[in-house]
Amino acid sequence: WASAAGAPAAECGQTTAQRAGARQTRAMWIATVNNGDWPSRPGLPVAKQQAEYRHLLDVAEKLNFNTVYVQVRPAADAFYSSHYEPWSRFLTGRQGTDPGYDPLRFLITEAHARGLQLHAWFNPYRAATQADPKKLAANSQARLHPDWVHRYGGALWFDPGLPQVRDLAARVVLDVVQHYDVDGVHLDDYFYPYPIPGKAFPDAATFKKYGAGYKNLGDWRRHNVDALVQELHTRIHQTKGWVQFGISPFGVWRNKSHDKAGSATAALQSYDDIYADSRTWVRKGWVDYIAPQLYWPVGFKAADYRTLVAWWAKQVAGTHVQLIIGQAAYQVGQPGAWKNPAELSRHVAIDASYPQVGGEAFFSAHDLAQDRHGFATRLLHDHYSHPALAPMAGPGAPPAAPADLKAKSGRLTWKGAGAAAYAVYRAPAKSPACIVPDGRYLLKIVDGDVHATSDKTAKPGRTYTYYVTALDSRRHESPTTHGVQTTAAHG
């Protein structure tokens, strides 16, 4: 870059919020259960584990994503230094074996260094992916409390009807919220296990003990799940008010044939089959975001994508709950509509027609990295060509703007303190000294500990005007600095 010219690098003094429509969640799931996405297999050397994770974050950054949902408790185990549960076997190959570093601290540091938010993804009730408790570590809660678990479907499941099980799930989540700088807590669609035809989940004794006052088993089971959801929402926000709590439920709440409030679908129903009353969570405000897994293509008769987006948009309308649509990247290339690599791009275009939709999440990272048939490249080209800030996590005052923005020797530098991140904007050369932050010009997001960056995409000889804003933990944005104008150097 040539030397900067123009207005002095001071604060502009604006308080106008980020323009409507510029914020959007763009997330990917990073599954660790059965080594689905990361690490690729158990027992890898630490350096190899870390390199694999960095590669997945590079994919997210390349696609202009801003959020990762990383599975840190896949099966009553831990990808972090837990006060309650053993180290995960998916790290080392043997449950309880210390991996030699703190993976979650590393995961967070690497994500934040790229301006990505990290939501810690928990499975609250899966105790083990196999059914033999003797294969678990001695300090596994399933071994310490065998009366808390049931064998079902070749796995071990905690009984959600037991108050002590719900208490364990809450303590596990709060342990992470208290000790790690996570941006969110994320649950997926596993509450009561998906039903196996002809085989009932064996909680009759628990229902007999705790089910007084409930008309039937289903109402009681839904109460048990609701109680955990409500408690987590309350206690997470009491601990750290800026940490988001979100759930990614199965995409169909109820079919209209069963409930006039349901969707025009003919699919499994989360309300009836896994006792997840996702509509109530939204209506009661027990979640900050909901990310229904709409893993069906447009035109699929039993569960049409377009039908379900419209239904979910209606559910969040008038609430403070953010709607993020879960997308099936793993389906790309499968028979039928999924053979078309543009199917997911088509989904995102449909989402854009609903103002209630605040973004997308893709399952999963491995599929995005593979980019089968160019589907991820198409998403980037069609919809994600520019970075985007994640939505704000509740109300609050914007932070103070950075100061002393300068451009010298190919780098931007600024001063600031206390920011969670900084947003760097690149506008046309003749832009005014002060602007309202504009998502069209967002260049990158960097960690709050960083006070310098370079623009590797600047075209030699072209002049630009740069601005920087500060972001707090809730993603509230400061006014911009005064712009600095500079010309990218040749060579």
C-alpha cells in the first residue's frame, strides 16, 4: 500500500446500528461422535489433530462463514477438561485418556483468531454409542450411576425423567460456560432417542415414580425435556448473559393431520416421537435461536423444503428467537433432487425471501470441505461472496469505536481495548470520511486481541477507503473510525 491520505483517524461519533439485512448466521456443524468430522480418527498426534481442525476452519473462512457448532460432549464424555466426565475416546481411542492438551481451549482460540464464533455442542442424554458399560472409563457417570441409564438401540441412554440426570446435563453445560470463552451452547435433535419399531424406551418405572399429575407418558416426557431446556436457558444467561443458547430440532414439529397448528407434512413428528416440543420453546422464548433440520429437497412430498421454511418463519414471527435453517450438505450427490449440486443454493435463495430467516447452518464440515460436485463453491458464488456479521445476541449499548486507524507499509493498524472482535470494512475510494457500517463493504472480522491486519485481496494500484468497528461479546457494533484512504502497492 501507498501512504494513507484523507481525514484524521478518529471516531466518527455515529450510533446508527448495522443496516438491516447485513447480519446473517452462516454456520457449519463439526461432529466429533464416531469421528464424523474431527478428528478424522482417534489417537492422532496432537499436531495432526490440530492441523485437521485448522483445515476445517480454513474452509469456513473461505466460504465466508462466521460460526461453527463444535461437538464437545458427544456421549457423556468431554473434549475439554471436565469436572464431571472422562476425556472422549474419539480423541485418544480410549475413554478417560488425557490427550495432552485442552482441545476446547484450542478450538476456541483458533476460531476466534479467524473472527468465527464457536458454539459448544452438547448431547444431553446419550451416555454411550455402544451398550456395554464395562467399556466406559471408571469415572463415567453411566458406570457410577448404572440406575440412570437404559440400553436402547445398541447404545446407552440417560433417562431424561430422572431429576438427577437433568441436573447432570445442566452442570456439564454450565461447567463449560463458566470456564471457557464460548459464544454459544448448542443442542441437536437427540432428546429421547428416536423410536425403534416394536421396542419401547424402558422408563416405565421412572414414570410411575415421577409421573403423577400427567395425563399420559407423552406429556410427562415432554415436560422432562422442557424442564431441561428452560433451566439451561435461564442458567446460561445468569452465568454469562451474552452466551447464546440454541437448539437444532428435527425439522417437523407435528403434521397438520395430527394438529391444525402443524405443518402440511407427513413425517416423523418431534413432538410425538422424541418428545421435543420445539414450537413451545420458541413461543416461550426458551431459546435464543432455533435451527430446524430441514434435510429434505424442494418438492419432496412428505416434507417439502419450501413448506417447512414457511411454517418455521411463521413460528418465529413476533418473537425474539432467531431462525437458522439447518441444511443437509451430506445429501449432495444422493439420488433424486440431491443429484443437482444447486439444490442447496436453491434453498438459500428461498430462505432469503423470508425476513424471519436469519441464516443457515450446514451439516457438516467434512462435506463442505469435500465440495462434492462444487456445491459449496456454488453457495459461495451465489450467496456468500462477502463476509457477514452474526446477528446480535440481545439488546445493549454499542461499544466504543477503535481509534487511531492508520495504513502504513501494507498494513492497517488501530487502537482499542475490551473488544471481542473488530470488523474491517473496505469501501470505494471516494467514500466519505464517516459512514454507517455497511455489510456490502465488510472485508473481514478479526479477534479482539488483534489490532492490525492486511488486505490480501486488494488489487494493485487501486485506491480504497478503510474503516474499522469494534464488536462486543453480543456482537453489538461501534461507530466506525474515520476512514483512511490508501492505494494498494504493485508487487
